[in-house]
Amino acid sequence: MKRFGLIGFAVVCLWPALALAAVSGKGVEANNNCYDQFRGGNMKAAIDYCTSAIDSGELDEPDLVGALINRGVAFRNQGQYKLAIVDYTTALKHAPKDAMIYANRANARRELGELKSAAADAERAIKLDPTRPASFYTRGAVREAAGDLKAARKDYMQALTLEPANMDYQNKLLALDAKLARGEGGNR
């Protein structure tokens, strides 16, 4: 009888901890599902899972930053640029020296036509990591959107120099050279 009482006591006392353990981890699971949906191209599901993960309060800082970035990219892919910017800005509060986040925010701002702030973000990304080709590509895209095709070409060329096998960089450079050959881009 004493043994049953002890077991019963242990179950009653441990039950809240067991219940918490069952609930705990849902944020991490949602974050994993977010990433899987994002990689699979289902942006709506990625946004939903990322939101659950972020709202759970269970994520450690690196996972929280990852969830914010993934949701930001998913928002951007759906044309929800302002929401993407909010997520990137929040992520930067946790990871202020992450060049990729600045480049992502620059792209979203470029899409909104906020070229001055996009240029500032692209510059910050390059300053933080001058070996990251995507940051030069991003600055090139911002400069191209602003009509400065010659400066954009230099940035695309730098991206290609850093990553010579990247077909996107090669194709962008070819397309820009065609514009320049047609006389587009003014005297800049």
C-alpha cells in the first residue's frame, strides 16, 4: 500500500512536468515545419508555421532569428514586402551584424521603391561581409532600379567574381550588358 501511495504521489507531482514536456517543443517543431514548407515552396504554410514558432516563445535566439528570416522571405515571395521588412527589422534586433538580413531587407525595400533605404541596407551588408557575393548582387539590383546601370554592372561583376559559377549572376550581367549596349542607363 505504501508503494502504491508513493507511485501515486510521484505521478501526481510529476504530471505537470510531463504535461509541460508534451507541450514544450511545439515551437521548435513548428519552426522545423516552417523551414520544410519554405523549402518546398508553400509560402502560406511556411508563414503559418513560422508564426506559430515565433509566437510560442520557446525558440532560442538563433532559432527565433531563423524563423523571422524564413517568414520574411516567405512574405517577400508573396509580395507582402512591408511584413517582410518588419520581420527582417525584428531579426536585426537579435542579430545586428548579420549581412544576409540587411541584404534581404534591402531587397524588400527595393521592391517597394524605397531605394534610399534599400541602398543603405545593401551598403551595410557589404560593410559587414565584403566576401558575400549576394550582398553585391543586391546592391547592384538597387542601383539598377535607381537607373545607375554602370554602377550596377560593377556590383554584379563583383558578385560574379566572388562566385563565378553562379548562373543567376552570369545571366544578370548579360542582361545588363544588353541594356547598356542599347544605350539604357543614362550617363551614370
